[in-house]
Amino acid sequence: MENVFDYEDIQLIPSKCIVSSRSECDTSVSLGKHTFNLPVVPANMQTIVDESLARKLAENNYFYVMHRFEPEKRLDFVREMKKAGLISSISVGIKDEEYDFLDTLKKENMVPDYMTIDIAHGHSDAVLNMLRYIKKELPETFVIAGNVGTPEAVRELENAGADATKVGIGPGKVCITKMKTGFGTGGWQLAAVRWCSKAATKPVIADGGIRTHGDIAKSIRFGASMVMVGSLFAGHEESPGDTKEVDGTLYKEYFGSASEFQKGEKKNVEGKKIVVEHKGNIKDTLTEMEQDLQSAISYAGGRDIEGLRHVDYVIVKNSIFNGDRI
Ligand SMILES: NC(=O)C1=CN([C@@H]2O[C@H](COP(=O)(O)OP(=O)(O)OC[C@H]3O[C@@H](n4cnc5c(N)ncnc54)[C@H](OP(=O)(O)O)[C@@H]3O)[C@@H](O)[C@H]2O)C=CC1
Ligand SMILES: Nc1nc2c(ncn2[C@@H]2O[C@H](COP(=O)(O)O)[C@@H](O)[C@H]2O)c(=O)[nH]1
């Protein structure tokens, strides 16, 4: 593939503004039957989301995907969310016991609104089989399948029934797949999003590598309908995970779902653990993200997310930060 680039290599070019205030710009996005405030979803990782934060996000009309690392809690979680009239959105793997879990969901009439098949290498028969099984047994569920990094994979997942695909293998902050295996979209994630989106007929979720709020607008420009974000959501008051104080500064942990820490063993480790400085309340970050995206839409000369899709851009290789750091 020619012409690869990543988020830091791209600058979007402004078009004439058509709003009189950034607050007029609408950042909402539809996915399946629901419309959410932002085209952003916190990563389905154990140090990013838990039941309590998922509920808070749903109550405030943000999309969420609950992780799959405490599998026994999922049925009750779906039940509670349904009882509260909130959207239910969970993750599944592909092992045999997951098929039993799907049968239980069906038997108990607890069909989640959204299900994400969460596997490192989503272009596999195991994922295709799981996808077909969900579509057959729980056809009302909106299924997000991933993760993948090629147009072939997107097409194959869509043909098997995926309602959306998730793109990103190895660009994550706590990911070490690129070093351990030599594979992935790390370093060219934005180009991979474009490549995959061109083949997609359904929404693409760009997953991993988002380092600034401007990267959200860039993902949309290059074809994503939504972005999944881990590190930018790590370290908040509501984030699960231990808080530590070092020399008077508070930190919270953020670990990879394929880290030794998550797996409890040193087998096929493709993730690491880091600490991030405590960032305060997640509500403030969501508000800032919304304002920054409203501003991006206004620079695009639009009024809503669609306005970002066709703006011009330049490739300025590795130079947009000009030595600056956020
Ligand atoms: N987006 C990304 O870049 C990555 C994300 N992750 C995250 O880490 C978590 C754990 O992922 P994962 O290891 O898939 O989940 P699991 O450990 O639950 O593995 C699921 C199944 O898929 C098999 N499997 C996993 N990777 C491969 C592969 N490369 N080739 C063949 N079979 C494979 C596993 O078998 P076996 O273990 O025996 O091979 C296992 O049976 C997930 O949340 C995932 O999203 C992990 C790596 C990359
Ligand atoms: N290769 C790995 N990728 C992982 C692991 N755990 C999670 N992830 C992926 O990272 C994104 C979040 O990326 P960020 O840049 O926003 O922090 C997440 O959604 C997963 O797709 C892992 O252990 N290894």
C-alpha cells in the first residue's frame, strides 16, 4: 500500500464557516437504532470501563461497550440496564463457553442492544462462526466485530452479518503487538482506517492510537463513524483501576487486555501496564471533547459530523507538533 500516514502526519484544511457559534455544531451520531452525543466510545478494557461508569455513560446518552473480563457479571448487567431503560452493550469472546452464554441470554430473554466480538485477530473463522451464531440466535442485537486491519477482513465480517467493524491492530497506547509480532496498523492506523472504510458498507469504528481530540475529527474525515478510545479516558476519577500517590501526585493504572497483568499468566502477552496522571472527572473530558469536536466541525465549514467527511487535508510528515507536546 502506498501513501501511508498516521494521525500526526495530517492537517485538515479549513473551509468557510457557516455557523455563528461553535455551540451550533451538532456532534451527535447514530449507531444502530440509537443516537449518541459523541462519535466516541471508551475502550472495552478493565481499567477504562466498569458497570458503574457504563451506567453513567448510558444515562447521559454516550455509547459504551462493557468489557468481557468478568464474564459471570454480564447477564445481571444486561438485566439491570434493561430494568433501568438504558441501552445494554457488552463484549463477548469466541471460546466454547461464550456459546453457552449466548444461549442463556436468549433463554432469559435478555438480548443486549449491542454486542462486540472482542478478539485480537478478528479476521478468523472463530470470529466468523461466533458472528453467524449471534446473528442466528439473537438477530435483534447490533453486532460490532473486530479487530481487523484490512479491507478483505471488513468485507468478510460484513458478509457474515457484522453491523459494524472495528479497525485497529496494534496502535494502542498499552499495545506491544507491533514489537512482539511485527504485525499491525501501529504507525499507519489512520491510513488503515481509510483503507478499510473504503471497502466498508457499514459503520467502521477506528480503535486505538487516538492521542488528541483532533484525532477524532481526523478519524471521521478518513471514514470512521466512531472512535474507540483507551488512554485518553484512563486515569479519571471514575476509571476503574488502582490509584497511587507518588510524591504528592495521584496516578491511576492503565493496562492492556492482553497484558500479563490482565491474563494472570505470561502467555501470548501483547500488552503492558502503565500509570497515567489522575485527570479529574470524566464529565469534564467528555465536555471538552464535545467542544473541540464542535470547533472542528466549524473549521470544516459544516454544522454536524457529516461536515467533516469531505474536507481537504495535507500530509505533513511527522511535523504537525513542531516540537510541541500536549
Ligand atoms: N486491538 C489490538 O491490537 C489487540 C487487542 N487485544 C485485546 O486483548 C484481549 C485478548 O485478546 P485475544 O488474545 O484475542 O483474546 P483471548 O485471549 O480471549 O483469545 C481468544 C481466542 O482466540 C485465539 N487467538 C487469539 N489470537 C489469535 C491469533 N493471533 N491466532 C489464532 N488464534 C488466536 C485464542 O487462542 P490462543 O490463545 O490459544 O492462541 C483464543 O482461543 C482482547 O480484549 C483484545 O481486544 C490483544 C491484542 C491486540
Ligand atoms: N495490542 C494490544 N492492544 C490492546 C491491548 N489492550 C487493548 N488494546 C487495544 O488498544 C485500544 C485502546 O488504544 P488507545 O491508544 O486509545 O489507548 C483498545 O480499544 C484495544 O483495541 C493489548 O493488551 N494489546
